[in-house]
Amino acid sequence: MQHESTVGLKLLAVVCALLVPVVALCQESRTVLGPSNIDLYEGAQLLKEGEAEEGLRRTLRGLEYAETPREKVSGMSNACAGYLMLEKPEEAIPWCNQALEIQERYWRALTNRAMAYLKLGLLDESEADISRAEEIAPGSRTVKRVRALLLDTTDPVEPHIIVDDRRQPADDESP
């Protein structure tokens, strides 16, 4: 009986000895300097600078090797924005849809898709996306700007200024 327990302890010791390097390997910290997907990062920077064609090209290349859901969602939303910048809303919408399939509450994709719908004259769809984005990110300036653009289309402000350019002397002016 004592022999069986000794064999069991030795077996347990061997298993533990084998597991320690695996656990240590899994717990090893990794330092990443800079962005993990340089094409997505540079694509986003180019889009911010107004370089739509090159920014979109780099974004699409980065999406080819995007690993995490976060990289995929932000890259897809940026691709949507790039197509919008190039005045191609029909090509933008599928990218926003893909991003929202992964993360349905990604307000940036919602606002981008709302802009695409707005450019296509799909005002009800645009309104629905803006309303959802407002629920998720009520303080976002971007969401507020897209709301303002929709309101400019659906309920434009008409000037009510009357300019009377006839010049009449005031009572205190002498002729």
C-alpha cells in the first residue's frame, strides 16, 4: 500500500514538473511597443488627416491580418468611414454592418452607417442608427454632428431675416 502511494506521489511530482513550464509560459508578460497592427494604425491616422484613398488602402490591408475582435471592429468601421470620404456610401454600408455583427453597440460604426444612409437619402434608417448611437454615447460630439446633419436635411432652418436696405434719416439726424 505504501508502495502505491509512493508511486502516486512520484507521478504527481512528474506531472507538476511538466506543468510548471507551461503555466510559466502562459503567465509570461509581453511588452508591446507601438500598435500591434501597424496598417490599421496608420490607416486610421491617414483617414484622420483626410487622406482617404491611402488610409482606406492601409486599413483594408490591416484587416487582412487583424487578430482580435477589437482590431476587426475598428478596422471595419474605419473602412466604412474611408468609403464615405470617397463618396461611396453603397460600399461603406457593408463594412459597418460587419462591424456591428461583431459588436452591435459600436457607436462609431452606427454613426458611420447613419451618414451613409443619409447620403443615400435613407432618412428613417439614418434616424434609427443615430438614435441607437445617442443611447450608447450620449455625449459624443460626432454623434451630435451627425444628428445635426440629419436635422439639416429633414428640418432645415430657414432664415427669417429681413434686410431693409432703404436708408431713411433718423429723427435726430439733420438734413
